[in-house]
Amino acid sequence: MRKTIETLERAGFIVTFAATARRGDAEAIARSAATSDDRPDAVVAAGGDGTINEVANGLVGTGMAMGIIPMGTANVLASELGIGAWSGPVSRTLIAGVAKPIHMGDIDGRRFVMMAGVGYDARVTARIDPATKYRWGKAAYGIAGLMEWLEPPAAPFEVIVDGRSYETAWMIAANGRRYAGRYIVAPMARLDAPSLTVCLMPGAGRGDMFRYLAAIGRDRLDREKDVRFIEAREVLVPAAPQAQIEIDGDFHGPGPARISLAPETLNLIQPASAR
């Protein structure tokens, strides 16, 4: 991050740095900057997907442009934009990139940028506390994922997608193509499209979950015959104990919940060639 800031300053930008100490700080800092009398040209989130989520929520409705300096455990948005974590591409994007509107998802008033997961992955994130995540990074997700996989399989649950009922064991509402970093889950999803791509995985057994995870690891989830993809605007999640929810890689909580397309867009600084 230091090299990126130095590059921005050499290019003539005035950079004000604000550190976070706890959850919620990034959102408050972003909102304060965007609504101040001397508001900046952009607010840049330096962190992982959780920090980006907070900054995006802080900028909702302000019209302020957001940039990113990829850090954290698995920066899905950076992978989606093709930026990477190297200071050179990051600096070039912030200096010469274009602020383009992207759509966001909404879950009962809370915005998400890349995805909301219901079921298996949310139960995995619920097992990870911030200290463990900081210490072990991606390995924390692997350990928690194995522990969840070894549990007795959770029963499927019902979701309502645009008024139609489906039974599923795991659901991902994708706003972009990528998931858990570089993996492509929904190749048809686009950040600039006014809809979410709902991915339904109905198999509830350990073998099914292993199959889905292996397919995600090979970027071939869309080739699994029992997996359904639906372009949607609203998903209703039940109050079932197995239907836990995560957004942008962080645990959100249990259902019931309404997942939908957010009414406003976010101006995101990205490479001009970004998909």
C-alpha cells in the first residue's frame, strides 16, 4: 500500500490516510468523507472484501467514486476487475482508470458488492473469528470448510426466487463472476447488469458438497447438471437454521432475509478495459 500511495503523491494527488481499528470504522470514515464540506474526488478502500463492503455501504447514495487497493485474505472484486495486488497495476488504475457505475446487491438494507451466500459457505464463515482469519488467512477458510463438511449434512431449504419456489442446499446470489478470490462461479454475471445471478446447488450430501467445491476450484460449476442459474431481482430466504447467510465473505447472520438488487449504483474506479 505504501508504494501505491507514494506513486499517487508523485502523480500530484493529495492522499489523506485514515486507519481503522474495528468493524464499522471503514463505513463511518467513508460516509464522513463523502458528506464533508471538503469532500475528496474519491474514497479508496485499502483492504479485503470486508473493508470494500464497508466503504461501499458508507458511500451509498453519495455519488462518490470508490477505488480499491487490494489487500486482505481473498480480494474477489480485485480479481473480477483484473487488477491484482501489485502496486503498479493498482496505481495505474487509480490514476488513469475510469469511474463506472456498477450495480450492488442488497440484503435487508445492507449492500453487498460481489455475492451473498446462503447455506454451506455461510456456515463456514460463521466458524471463523477475526483473530483466526488474521493469523491464518486463506487457511482459516480451508480448516473451517473441512470442519463444516465433516458435520452431518444439513437438510435442504426453500428459497423464493422472483416469486417461484426452489429447494436448495446451497445458494449463491452473484453480482459478479468470481468467488473466493479467482474462482469463477457465475460466468454470465456482470457488475454492470441490473440483476443478480442466483446459483442453486440442490445436493445436500457430503459427496454433493465435495463435487460442488471441486467444480468451483476448476471454474466448472456451470457444467454440473444439477446446478441451476437464474437471472433474478429478488430472493426470499427462510428462517431455517441451516440457511445462514454471508455477504462478501463475512458472516451476516441467519434468515429470514430478502436479497435483492440495490436501488442505486456505485461509481467504481476500474481499468477502462474491465469487463
